[in-house]
Amino acid sequence: MAVMKNNTVLVPFKEIFKTLGFSVSYDSVSKTISGDKSGTTIQLVIDQNTAWINNTPATLQVAPQIINGATYVPLRVISEASGLEVKWYGKSQIVSLYSKQNLFSASNGGKFGYINAQGKNVIDYQTKFTNAYPFSEGLAIVYSSGKFAGFINQQGKLVIPKGNYYDAKDFSEGLAAYRTLDPVSKYGYMDVTGASIIKPHFKKANSFSEGLAAVQIGSSYGYIDSLGKIIIKAQYDSAIDFSEGLALVTLHGAFFYIDKKGNVLINAEYSKADSFSEGLAAVKKGSEFGFINKKGEIAIPAIYEEAHSFSGGLAAVRVKGKAGYIDHKGTMIISNQFDAASDFYEGLAAAESGGKTGFINKKGDWVIQPTLSWAQPFSNGLSYAYSDDGEVYVNQTGQIVWRIKEP
């Protein structure tokens, strides 16, 4: 049973060491806890705020301690020494551990598996997977024979089987929206163990963002918290996820930005609007696009034919039929020279020239020449793309690390 103290998760030391594959020892005289696994050693001392990882000291916010006769240790230092990500879902009292290694869905002869950033197969291609989705919070959705099969972990084990769930969305903030068809289509939410936490009674359900999720009740949208409590009553014609403390909603054709109490902060009298990103939101005034700040003031005049949200300090805009990039002040940083341009992710943005796609840096220089037919933004070091001979993953140097193999 995990406990939280001073924003630090503490867990029983024997269970966590054994779960992570460490051999365990305890010296009752010095009150030293030791774990050893494949060259990684961890030493902690009861009531002392210094841990030793491979003989290197690490400061702990909370010292190991005895609680109700059991020895508890800080989870984060142990998990990070093991190369694991740790998440604590306080309301459900669940601790989730998963590898920091990034995995990418890939197919081979009609079978699906997962590769790492170097293109090496990590989860074997399997006929039982007819589709496989990206990992989120250590879990990934897989399909079998075209139907939702459940969630696998990073070892490829089906840890949340389909059960009574017809389908589901990715995990976010420890919860995943799922759908049932008994007797009609309804959405609820499961936790990372697969247990239904919020019963299925919503017509539609978004992923959680900043502690709230947009749901449709009847014909209207509102927001719930992670316990299923309605925080903002269903009253809107549409509602999207919270971003930077604000959510964009519509009512009777008008756009509004609300806070997490449902207060209207900005009455956006525009024909189109986007979520806030980096303090600004793209809006359409008449036939042109500009940007507003969180006071609802025009921060960048509406002079663009098209505008994306800010990402990495820049926003793609279209002027005279060509795309370029502006900064937060509206200064054109990368001239409008591309046929199309997308947002910056991990320092690079996909751009199109002459009917082909490549990637540019924030100076506008081609880092990956436009030779691809199409490409997704970079995520965890790779971009999923189409080359002339099929689906590929490319790294940030333009090297193809994986290529699809058809049956």
C-alpha cells in the first residue's frame, strides 16, 4: 500500500525492490536498505535523506521510514535508478511504473509490433494484432481481427483485456474513456488496472486534460473531474479540452473561453477560434486570422489567410498563398516561402515545397530535404512518414530507421 508524504510517494521496500527485479538486503544495525540488479546498486538508510545510486549520492525529499511496523522508501528514486517513469494517481491511490524507452507501432507482413527509436524490434510482430496504437502512460491500445482487443504493456502483454468494453481511447492522467454498447453506446472511464471508475452514461467523452474532461450529456457538453463529478454543467453545444487553464466552448454559434469553474473569461466574437497555446490563441476575424491574449485583446492583428497555434515559440501562418512563421510579437521569423507548413515539435517542423515534404529548423533551413510524400510531426525522436516506396520512420537526421514490410 503506497502512502503520500510531502508530495512524495512511499512504498514498502521489499515489494518494490522485488517487483523491479532487485535482490534485497537489510542491515538492522546500520538500518541500511540495499538493492542490486545488473550492475545497478541502491542504498538507503532509515531516517536519512541521502540515497546512494551506484555509490553516487542523491538527495531525497523524504527519508525512508518505518510506518505501522513496515519499512517504506521513496518510490521515485528507485524507479528512476531503474530507468522507469513513475506516476502517482492520488485519487485512485494507484502507482504506475513503466519504461522511459519510447516505442513505436510498426507492421511487418500484416502483423503489428513495436520498435524502438533505433528501429530495433522490441515487441515481436504478432498475427493477433491487426492494428496497434502509440503508448500513453505505459499502455497501448491493440486491435485483433479489426476489433478492440484491449491494452498491452511495454512487454507486449495484454494487461487490460477487452472484457465488456467495445472500444477505448488512450490513457491520460491515469484514466481512459471507454465505450460500451449495452444496450446503447455510452462512455465511461477506466483506471490503469482496467477497472471501471466512472460508469458509462455519457454520449461522448474526451480525454482528461488539466484535471477535467469534456463529456456529452444528452445534447449538451460539460466537464467532469476524475471522480466523475460534474464540475461544469452540460450547457454547451461543443466543448474541447482545457489548455493553459482555459477551454474553448460554443453556444448558439458563439465562441467562449471559460475557466475551470465555468466562468466566461473571454467572449470571442469570431467565426473561428483555437485553444490557447503559449499564451495566445488563433482566431478568425472576417476572412483573416490573428491572435488574442488571455484578456481577449488582439495581440497579433488578423492579417493572415491561415494561422496555426504557437508551438516552440513560432506559429505557422499563410500570406499570399505561401506559409511561413511568426513569433509572439507577430514578426515574420521565417519568410512565407513554403507551400504548406506545420507546427514545430522537438525543434523541427514539417514543411512542403514542390509537392514534397521535409523538415526545417527554427531558422527556416532544411534539416531533412523535402523528399517525403507526407510526414507526421516528430514525437520522441521519430517521425512516421510516407516515402516513395511506402511507410517509414525517420529520425531527426533524416535517416530511415524502419521501413514497412508488406505481406
